[in-house]
Amino acid sequence: MWIFGRKGPSGFSARSTAEEVAQGIDGNGLTAVVTGASSGIGTETSRVLALHGVHVIMAVRNMDAGRNVKETILKEIPTAKVDVMELDLSSLASVRKFASEYKSSGLPLNLLINNAGVMATPFLLSDDNIELQFATNHLGHFLLTNLLLETMKNTAHESGREGRIVNVSSEGHRFPYSEGICFDKINDESAYNSVYAYGQSKLANILHANELAKRLQEEGVEITANSLHPGAIATNLLRYHSFLDGIVNMVGKYVLKNIPQGAATTCYVALHPQVKGVSGEYFSDSNMAKPSSKGKDAELGKKLWEFSISLTEPN
């Protein structure tokens, strides 16, 4: 439980906030895309990055909510560089449109923070007829990363600064279906379990980062890819479970992280010099941690990569 958290080797703990882990770091000259930036830890991540001089592109589904967050950030930090762009990760067409517009903008890209997600939804299919949690949490981010990777490579080469890709996973990755990823039953409503499907999608986030890290290292590209658990946080992810949401709101202040603490590990992995050159790792409480055995399964990661390519190739 985080309230008993001790400092780890990094000097930070579960109690550390995003501002604390980023203290003294100069992000001027860096450009970041943050998905799901209009609420929860995505908003706090965007604010803290902007506070440290990073040019933040908030990639959001709800543009009105995104603009409101931008205005709030600018009121606090008048010099902040923040833009809002539309992105619905449950739609591969929306991901392609976002990536195309981003590349056309001519902006560099140093940091890609794959933060957006849905949790434990009823069985629903995406615009592309793929189970919604797998589609939003993994597949949309997988395609987004692939489409923006060339821009990141060019930025890393031209700037001489390491690029970083950060997948926000969850300790929920320890509770997927028994086989880990149900390649043949992704859309099987009869076998659907909302919690296991969430675990499957979060396991996919880790496997994606690990396989990507391996490929980038083989290419000799100065871009890292890591995954993380932000901590148990009371956010609107539980909106599909009103009873649980009510319980969390009642007891959460005693046992859960608040949002500034929840955004800490993301900001640590994205910005901190301690993480320079570190790739294919899993973090929790702003320290390196160990994922499940499935989260370290390289063969499963390779199979997921090939499966994801097949699902995201244009028809």
C-alpha cells in the first residue's frame, strides 16, 4: 500500500509527485505527444511537462475538454507551449488522420506518451470491429507509435537527444486471460470477461514496449521504449462500474494515490536523466520493477507484434 511506500534506488517512492520527480529538469526544446490528456493523469502529465518547458501536444478524443485543460494550464503557466489535436484511439482511421496531420505540421517529436485507456468496459466493439479495450488500450497506440516512429527517429538524429516512448500499463497486466493474449478469441463475446480483457490489454502494452525496445536497439536508434504502472488511482476509468466507483471515492483518499502521485512515474520515465539509455523495462513508483512472467515473454511479444500488424494494415 502506497502510504507505507519507502524510497527506492531512484530516490523516489509511491508518495512522490510528478512535480517532485521532474524537479530541476529542463525540458525546453523537447516536444511530446500525450494521449488521453484531457483528464486524470494525462492532464497532470501534460501540465508538468509544460511546466518544465516541453511543447505538449494533447491528443484527445473530446476537443472541448482538451481546450478547457489547455486554458487551465495556460492560466497557471502563461509561457506554456500546449496544443490540442483530435485523436480517438478506438478508431484506426482517426489514428491515421492524427498521424498524417502531425507529420504535415512539421513538428519534431521527442516523447510519445501512450497514456489513454478505458477500463473494464462491457463487451463493445470498436469502429474497426475489435473488442474495445484491446482496440483502445493497445491497438490504437501500436498503430500511432508505428506511424510516428519515423518522425521520432528524425528528431533524435537531428537533435542529438534521446527519444522516449512511454506505455502506461497497469498492475492489472497480472490478471489477463489464462493464455495471456487471446489471439483467436479477441472478439468472442461469449468468453468475454471485462477485468481479464483489461488485463490482456495492459499486458499488451508491456509486450509492445519490450518488442519495440528490442527492434530499436537492433536498429541502433537512440529511442527507448518502456512501460509502467502508474499506481492505483481514483480516476474516471471506473465509470463503467458505478458501485466500485462509489467505494473508491469513499475510501480512496486513504489507500490510493492522488493524481499528482499517479502521474509521477510517467514523468519520471519520460524526463529523468536516470532513465537515459534504459529500454524494455517496466517501472512502478518511479523505480524499476518486475512485470509478470508473461510480461517478460519475448515469444509472446513477437507474436503480438505480428498479430497487431495484421490488424492495423490498411485493407
